[in-house]
Amino acid sequence: MGKPLHSLAIAGALIAVLGAAALFVLPGNENTGLLKPENVDVVARGKIIYDETCAACHGANLEGEADWQMPKADGLMPAPPHDVSGHTWHHSSKLLFDMTKYGVAEAANRENYQSAMPAYEGVLTDDEIIAVLSFIKASWSEDVRARHNALDASTN
């Protein structure tokens, strides 16, 4: 190989290595492996489960209940939206999973906290919970997903 071709090959290899490294270093590109918003099959399954299990409270369009930040007359908080107007994306994937599986009080370690949100352990499998959360995350903008990925990376 001549000197110009050799230099070109080295430069190409260096660009490839730097490009691959950037996928793991740049904020927002980390994949925790827990949620799969880029997997169309998982997201489609999650939508079906969400529609059957979650939409009655959290809304068909992830919009949540009205006045979701104010307690209802019974003292319980209304179901929050899962779209970007809510705070779902402010919580790590692991915490979202734990809140769904075990209930808010146990996941947040708040012993006396009362919530209308049931625990889904024994109702949904882990894969079904991940599918629902992946469906929700897939609905967020790229910017919000990147911020959520950065949150996940900082909490792992």
C-alpha cells in the first residue's frame, strides 16, 4: 500500500473508531437496555397493553387526568400524564419499572404513601411492564428521550 493510501486507511479507521465512541459518550445516546423505545415490536405490544390496562386512568393519548398535580377529594393524586407535559420522563427507567411493578409507595420508599396506582406484580410480567414503558418513552420527542437516557446513565 502506498503512503497516501496507507494514510487514508488510517484516517478512515480513526474516524470509524471516534464515531463509534461518540455513540457511547455523547449525552442522550446511552441505552440502559431496560426500555426499548426503538423496538417497534416491543412498542406495539406496549401500546396494546397500555390501552387495556393503563389508558382508563392515564388517558388514551397519555394525557392523564385533569388537575393531576392537585389531590382529589379523597386525598389521592390523580393519574399523571405520561406524555412530555407530565413528569414521567423525570424518573429513571428503573424507578418507573419499580413503581409499576411494586407500587409507588414501595418503589419510592414512602411507607405511608397512599396511591390509586395499583402494583402490577402478578398482573403483568416484567416484559409486559417494559413494553408499556417502552411505548410511553417512544412517544416522547428525541430531546426528551435523550434527557431521559442521560438521567438513566447518571443513576446506573
